[in-house]
Amino acid sequence: MSNVQTISETAVNSDVAWRSINAIRFLSIDAVEKANSGHPGAPMGLAPTAYALWQHALKHAPGTPDWADRDRVVLSAGHASMLLYSMLHLTGYDLPLDEIQDFRQWESETPGHPEYGLTAGVEATTGPLGQGLGNAVGFALAEKILANTFNRPGHEIVNHRTYAICSDGDMMEGVASEAASLAGTLQLGKLIVIYDDNQISIEGDTDKAFREDVSARFAAYGFHIIDPVDGNDLAGIVNALKAAEAEPDKPKLVTVRSVIGYGSPNLAGTGAVHGKAMGGDEVALTRTQLGWDYEPFEIPDDVYDHMRSGVQSGQALSDEWHAKFEDYKSEYPDLAERFLVDLLGMLPENWDDGLNRLVGSHDSPIATRAISGEALHAITPALPRLIGGSADLAESNNTEVDGRGSFSPELLDGRNLHFGVREHGMGAISNGMALHGGVIPYAATFLIFSDYLRPAIRVGALSHAPCVWIFTHDSIGLGEDGPTHQPISQLMGLRMIPNLTVIRPADADETFEAWRIAIENRQGPTALILTRQNLPQLSALGAQSFARGYVQRGAYVIADSSTEPEVIIIGTGSETQLALGAALKLQEEGIAARAVSMPSSELFQSQPDDYRESVLPWKVRARVSVEAGTTIGWERYVGFDGATIGIDRYGASAPGDIVMANLGFTVENVVETARSLL
Amino acid sequence: MSNVQTISETAVNSDVAWRSINAIRFLSIDAVEKANSGHPGAPMGLAPTAYALWQHALKHAPGTPDWADRDRVVLSAGHASMLLYSMLHLTGYDLPLDEIQDFRQWESETPGHPEYGLTAGVEATTGPLGQGLGNAVGFALAEKILANTFNRPGHEIVNHRTYAICSDGDMMEGVASEAASLAGTLQLGKLIVIYDDNQISIEGDTDKAFREDVSARFAAYGFHIIDPVDGNDLAGIVNALKAAEAEPDKPKLVTVRSVIGYGSPNLAGTGAVHGKAMGGDEVALTRTQLGWDYEPFEIPDDVYDHMRSGVQSGQALSDEWHAKFEDYKSEYPDLAERFLVDLLGMLPENWDDGLNRLVGSHDSPIATRAISGEALHAITPALPRLIGGSADLAESNNTEVDGRGSFSPELLDGRNLHFGVREHGMGAISNGMALHGGVIPYAATFLIFSDYLRPAIRVGALSHAPCVWIFTHDSIGLGEDGPTHQPISQLMGLRMIPNLTVIRPADADETFEAWRIAIENRQGPTALILTRQNLPQLSALGAQSFARGYVQRGAYVIADSSTEPEVIIIGTGSETQLALGAALKLQEEGIAARAVSMPSSELFQSQPDDYRESVLPWKVRARVSVEAGTTIGWERYVGFDGATIGIDRYGASAPGDIVMANLGFTVENVVETARSLL
């Protein structure tokens, strides 16, 4: 490429450069050896690549790792965590040597796989393969959206790259394919994927299972392909990265042909060096082969000096950016203010005015998915950074916001995203957007397909990434699409994911409140579980308490007897109307029945004991739960002496009301079940 | 291609051919209209393709739909179910017109999406996109394995193709990418993928999210690419299919450029015709446009005659094959017998001799994953059709069987499969192998990554596909790999999938029994949940009952007091030793404590009441469960008055015994918890 500045062999291949590369290798080797656990092979092979990236390409400031306009690196091959920790330590991030020595130990900052929020400079939690590339696509997408939103002529406030470091395993994972295809479609020109093509995975030669032409595949997605470069050709790698930087419009694939376990006389190029300590003898042989005369964890001063040159130059870059931002602020004070608020993840005052106006606006039956669509329309004007879409089900999920346009390379102002039929990719990309910051992502599909993105929901929850997941068509109530599309295990399955808040609202007002909670929850993801079918309003059915102020408590009494209850009926979502109807019916018969709406068991569990006791008094043991999903988990609330109404089989293809009735979801059945307990 | 016989325009484009094509369209339109629900667009666009496939390419016998050597068709785009039902009805399968008229109604044979086992001629349950292509890869892989196993010179007993019909949505799904990449690597030459490239998905033009070059992508996987053909060019489609048949070595991609909703004046080519009834007016206009003068569900006799020509010719093909098989049987009686036994899914007598010899063979601590490996080595000699592998974790999952070789294009005798790092693809492929029959697939990964293939586990369970899923590294006990790799929700999450049997054995003998149950369970999948870390043998710890005969009951008493128990402690897998240890300790203190091993709650739930009462007497309410996973679900066994010891947070990176101890998994904590209940 004629416009690419190339660097000469002599300019990069200094003695200290190669000793720094060996320092990366041995820090990784020594940490794995001390832990007697970990993955030395990839760091050994990738050390020159990491050196080239951090020292010759990356825009970063180790002293201020949260600088908004830094380049991001996502180590999708999370098992190579020691490569990342070595780089962070050596280049001067706040990761002292004793943390490196505590690799994989209880409460260290260097867990087996990188964890966002735990270690300065770690941008994403990775390890489950393929997702990191998806995260990186999300980072690059967020950057593109923010650049388009905030940059003004002469004021490039947002202008950074995202690098993903991927292994063969990442490339095999479907989630990576999904994300890469979308990155190509959206022409995310600041995404650079570095593919460590070492021809080895755990079971040995990748030839066993992976003979595809990865470059041709990524070209088919719309990537710009850089010619593969040898993993020990330092100038070649630097120049490949520069060539990648020079191509503005397409995402790039830089393939590095590395040797796993490079430097180990007996293990280099084998699967044996992938995932365990090499053993003292082989480490000694490797020291000899690479000419590394230092003790374990000993780093020569000149290596530190060399590697930490970026501390000062990065600080200068960051300072320069802050000065530029001051100029921007004086010229565009409102935009600058919004930029800061958005980046810090704060919510503007009165963000929920639109939502507040909607509460109480519905009397007639309506689907909670439709209400969710109303909520989105009401929130986005005051919270434009709420950005998202669906995995090709926008109309069904009610996620497309009128007037916001569709984001595309031709319409960067578009704020409705189209993920395509790529649920897992959508999940990983949304997590990346959330971790990047400046945007609040939402993403939607049918509840049944939450299984497709479940791995991303889990890693997002572990990472405290505040996505809003919208799952509609939440039960057999969806009807004719049948058992392939009817969730049974999904709802309770999501509740079991730590740090995910699941809310299944029963009517319009509960749905508006659910959205309020989702937006205000910046500590983790929230899943909204919504119906396809219309639901009546609880107030219209005679409920005594109302959503506002109660949904956030997770469960509340919606119908009560004047005396102590003899029986309590608990419902969620579309089945709350049955709990309410049954309680009212039983009351007519003179039975002291209470109905409880439980939109969120997680929120209820987090309430003080006395509140929980007030809703579900310990001594009242006649209890019925009614939820159109698995019964497993409901004994938590009904115990041995209660009864669960649920579904422990697959659903059926027929109109939703018929399936519901045939599987026992009627007021009559709930009444009868409750009566049988008394 | 010079060696391809092409067919002339006049030979295919008869009047009755095109009226048959319209019959396919209107049967689909009318059924969707009557149900007021369904997907008319794809059947309308794909009718000529389906006609070409069934009438000019497919080797099938509608009267004997279970003929072993038939070609298979997997409708990966399961939402186009009416296309398949129309074809099955029109070509003479046992699917009468009244079932078509009952499309999407309670207990009909025509559910919203095709379900295997419910409808003659439906080869796989599809609808969740992408998986059908994976199933098709599994069918083609099973065919290749069986052909190599059973065919002899001059005796081609196994020789059939697998066709997958895929939509844009299928092509976007990662699972399809994973499966296609493996199909290319394994050179599955009898797989023909028909890609309905109609440029429309639910959110509109595929340009919004899907601009990749699909042909180039599949070429990169190693597919042979047939030039795209117009979806209304009948001779072109027939010739494309013939060209595909002519290429022997690579899987094929046949791209058909169809128009969704073809024939509808106002809806053709729009997302609006994808997923709902068109409405009476538009149906009338479509009838006019396509010149279809018949009443709803009226099929002219000559169309039936034309379409059912395959009933007789198919019977002849099937008869011919059976005659060939008789020859084969006389020349290779043992092989022929084995072929029949294998295809019927029967188990040879004494298949479990090897397993029986192993029971009781262990005294020392050993990981259940290692025992599972021993079981595989013991079973496969008598059950060679047990075939499988891992998603690139064979050494960790203990799934590679020595001496069986690695299946590859160069070694078709190899019986260890290498799925690559493609869990979801592995799941869908294994389901396809199980549905094909003749092989019993097993497939393995870490338990945490069961989430990656969860959609396939579910559809397989719904389909009664008897796969054995092997999930090792089943808890925080895996240690240093940390929270990204430590399952919390996965174990209980699998238990919630209907028709999946989950077994988490506590020691060597329970693991051998678990394998016996898994192999004998031919009605659905079984998941084996196994440890990374060593476990002691319950017998060595002083257990009073033993695995043989008990694991199949799901739970059993392993230590008991002489008097009625005051407290019951229930454990599973690696925590059973804690339940046992705690009970013995409490007994020493004079407390009547019982320990229960519960390897499978599904199997326990299916026992008679009196057995369950004998293990967990109703009136004993002081109960403790101990399992290193979510506590949700355990109240089923411990109620309000018991206690659960589990994990409702993420794990931690540190040596496994330290993580276990720090999170409360010690005999002391179990004893203390039990004591607190008394």
C-alpha cells in the first residue's frame, strides 16, 4: 500500500526490544510455573505481536487507564491472560509484580482469565471463546456511534481503535462469525482483528477440525485482509499493524503466524504447551534456548525503562486530548456536558419524565411487549444514548423506535440497530458497547432464543455490563409457533444467573416500572420478560396496590383478605391475572385469600426480612405459585405444603388461549388447587 | 461441468408441473389463512425449488418413509413448515388433507414448526434457526461413517444424500457457520445445502445487517459452489441440483434467488409476507395473478397424479434396495445383522460386559471424568457405533478412545470425532447423527460451555434424540480457571429441560452406572456431569449402599441411623462425600443423621411414591442439600424448614480445594448447618 509508512528492520529490532519480548515470555512462563496452572503457550508465541501492538501501535496512557479516547484491546483468547497481565505490568499499569506472582490465587488481581473491573487495563472479561471478538465489535460500534454523535469539524473528541486478539478457537466459534459478519456489514473501520494463526488447538493440529481459509472467509464478510506475517518478524508485524491503520473504511484482519510455546525446545508447536505449566526442566531449557539468564520474575531495569516509555508519552497524549476537550467544551458546552454525563454512565435529571407520563395511562388489555415499545419511545428523547435493536425480530419485539432511523454505513445517525439473526453475536456486541461506555445498549429476541445468547448474558452479568435484554413471546401463551418456540426452562434459568435482574411484569404499569429499574440499574444487566399476548390491567381487575414503588420491591400484595390470609397465591407476568382472579373468587367464597404479584424474585430476595415477611408470612403455608414455565425453583416460595402450577413438559402448537387452558392456566384450576390445600 | 447431464427446458416445464408448483403455494397459503397464523412467504417463493428437489432429485419412497437408504431433507428454515407439509401431502406421505387443514391446531400433525416423530417424512425438528443445517451435517456425517463401515465392493448398502433448505436467517446464525466449516473440513460430499437467497428477513432488506458474500464464505469453508440460479427457473434449479450431485468430494452450496411471497401483487418481496396470514383480499389477488382457479384446499386430480408418481417409483427403489440388501446379507451375514441392529437402535446382548467388569474396581480417589473415559474404553468394543468426541477438549473431557483413530477425510475408519471449538455446531451435528440412526453420538465440553450448545440440547430433547452429553469440570472445584469457567446455573439449568436426563455421579461406580443408563436411554438425551478433581469412593468412606441398582432410582440412602432420622443430608456428585462425612460425624455425636446420594433428580422424581418416601420421609423436615451450584431448585427437597448449601454468586480463581473451602463446602460447614436445624 503506497500510503503506508513502513518501519525499517533496524528501527525496531533493538537488543532491548527482543529482551523485552523475552521478558513478556518469561513473566508469563514464571507465573504459570509458580501457580502450576495456566496457559504459557500463547504468550510465548504472541510476545512479539503484543510488543509490536503495545509499543508501536496502541494509543494508551498506562497511568490513566480510563482515559476516554484510549485505544481498546480485547484479549478474546482469554486463556492467554498472562500475556495481557505481563503487558500491563511491564508497560506500567497499576499491576505490581506481587500480583503477577499471585497469578490464579484467591483474591489476586490476576485471575485465570481476565476479569473486567478487577484489573486496571483489562477492558473485557474473556475466556469463553469467540465472545471477545464480539465485544470488540461492540467497542468499535460504540466508538463509531459516539464519534458521529459528538465530533464536530476540527474537534475529533472520539477517535480510537479497537484491537481484538483472537486464537484459532475464537475463529471457530459461531459467535465470532456472527459478530465479524456484522462488523463487515457496518464497515467498522477502526476494528483491527489480530488472528494468532498458530495451527494448534488443544486436540492438536487444527487440520483435524479446521481447514477453512480464514482470510477468504473474513474477506467475504467485508474485511480488509492484511497479508499474513510471521509471528517472529517484528518489523513485519509492526508494518502489518500500520497497514491496517491506513485502511479507513473496512474492519481489518491481521494474521500472525506464530509458534505456540516458542522457545521451548521440546514443546514448541505442540498442544501440550497450551494449557499447563511446562515443568521446571523445560523452563530451564527454554531459558537456555532464548538466552534468558534472569531469575524467575526478574526483569532487567532497561527492559522496564524501555517498556514504560509509554507512561510518559501516553500521559502527554491524554493531556493533549484533555486540552482539546477544553476547546471543544468552550465551543460546544452542551455537547461536552452530555459527553461527560454519558461517559460516566450518569443519568440526566428527569430522564424518566416521559415514562412518568405513561404510568396509569392504560385501562384496556395490551401486550407487555407493546408497552415496552411505548416505554422505549418515551425514554429515548431524554436519553438518546439508549441504543439498540433486535436479532431480526424488531416488529415482534417492539424495539424499533420511530424516527430514529436505522444505523448503517450510509446513515451513521441511525439509532435503531439491526443485529440480523445473530443472537449470540448480538449479546457479545451489546456487552462490548456497555463496557465501552457512552451508550446504554438494549437488545431483543424471543425468550426462547435467550438460550442462544445465554453465554453472553452470563459473561455480561459477571462483568457488571449494564445491558437491557428484552425477551418477548415469553411462554406457551405465544401460541401457534409451538414447542420449538415456547419457553419452559428459560425464565427460571435466567433467574439463576448471578447479578442478572430478571423482571416479568404483569401489566402496563409494571412494565413501565420495569423499564425504570432497568435503566437505573447500572451495576449489571436487566432482563425484561414480556408477553406476545394482551394482558388486562391489574387495576381494572380489582387489584388493591399498584406498580409504582412496588415493582422495585420484587413482589407485593395485590389483593388481600381483611383477616390473616389462609392461602396465598403468587403469580408473575401473564399469570398474575390468574392469581388475582383466583384470590378474588376465593374471597367471594369466604376464604381469606391473598394474591401476590412477583415481577422479580431477585429484587424480592434483596428486600429486608420484615418486608418479605409482610408479603409472605412465614406461618401461612398454604401457598400456590402460578407461572407458565418450569416448576423447579418455585418450592422456594411455596414449600412442601404448597402447590406449584407450571409446565414440566414441552408446549404445543395451537392458539395461545387454548394451550394455556389445556395446560391448566385458568382461574378455575388455580382456585381448585388453592382449595385443595385448605 | 462437462460430466453433468443437463435437462432441457421443455422436459421440466410442463403445464402440470407449474400447476403442481402453484398447488404447493396455495396449499401453504390456504393453511396459513385458515389458521390465521404462519409463514406463507417462503413456501410461495420456494415452491419451484421444492418441486425440483422432490420430483427431480430426491431418492425417497413416500409409502415407506423410514427406508434406511432414503435421501434426507432437513428444512432448516422450519418456519416454512407449510412448504414441507405441502410436499409431504402432495407427494403421497401419510399426511391427509384434514391434517393440513388443521395446521397449527391442538394435537394436529402439522404444528407451527416441523417436529420429528410427529409427522411422517419430517426428519428433524426445526425452527430455531441455523440448527437444521447443523443437523444436516450430522446426517451426512452419519451416512459417511455408516457407508465406510458397512459398504463392501459391489454392495453399496449405504449411499444417500442429505439436503438442507436454509434461509438467510440460517446463514446468519453462528451454529450454521460452525457446522458448515466442519462439513468442509470433513469433505462431506453428500451434503447439499440449498440456500434460499431471497434478500429479505423479518426486519426487511437483508442489506441492513447481512452484506457478506455467502458463496465466497462457503467456498472458504471448502464447499463446492454452484452458480446462483433464479428461483422461478425450474430447469435451472433442476440442473443446479444435478450439478451438485455430480461433484463427489465436497459439500455443495446451491443458491436459489427466490422472491418471498412470489405471486402476491402487493406483498411479494416484502418482510410483511414472511410471518403472517396475507388476508383474504390479498389471497384472492394472488389467486388471480397466478391463475389459480381452485377453492381453498382444492387440489386437481392431475396434480395429485403427477406429484405422487414417486410413490410407485420410490417403492421400486426401496424394493430394489431391499433385494440388494438380501444379497449383502447372504455374503456378509454378520455385517448385515449388525446393520439392522444398529439401525433399529437396539443394543447388542452383553453390550455392557466391559462396564460390568469395571464396577467395583476402584478404591482410591479419582476424577469422575477419568472414570467416564474408562467407561468409554470399556463400552466401545462391544458397541462400535458409539461415536463422538469433544469441542477441542478431548484430553480434559477424557473422550478420546485409544486405538480408534481420528475421523478425517484421510481416515474414514477413525471413530474419534474432532468438532473443533464449536460447541453449538457439535450439539446440532450430534442431534443430526442421532436422528439419522445407526450411530450413538456422544459429545463433550466443559459444563460451563453447555450454555453454548444449550439450544441444541433443548431441541434434541424435544426430538427424543438419544445423544450422550459429557460435561466435565462441573463446579468451582475446577479451581484456577476461575469464574469465567466455573458453572453456577448450568447444572440446575439442565435439569429444567424436559426429557433430558441429568446424572451427576459421586464416585467411580456411580459413573459406570450413569453410563449404563445413558446408553440404555434411547428415548432422549442424557447429560453426564463430571468432575475435574479427584473424588474418593463412597464405599471407602463408609457408605452402606452401593451404586449398582441404585443410580437408576435417582437417589438412595448411603448412610443411615438405626432409628428414624432426625436430619437428612442430600448431596450430589463431588458434594456427596460431604453429605456422607457430615452424616457420619453427626452419628458419632449421637444424632440420627441420614445421608442421601442423589445423582439424578429426574430419575428420582420418576420413582413410585413409596420409594421416594422411603428415601426422604415426608415428616423429616430437617434437611440439608449440598451442591456446588445455584441453590434455586433445592427447596423442592429441603422445603422451608431445611437449608441449602450452594452458590448464588460467581466463583473465584484459586486452587479448587481453596475455592471449595472458602465458599462453604466442608464437612464442618455441613455439620454445623445440619445442627442448626435441630
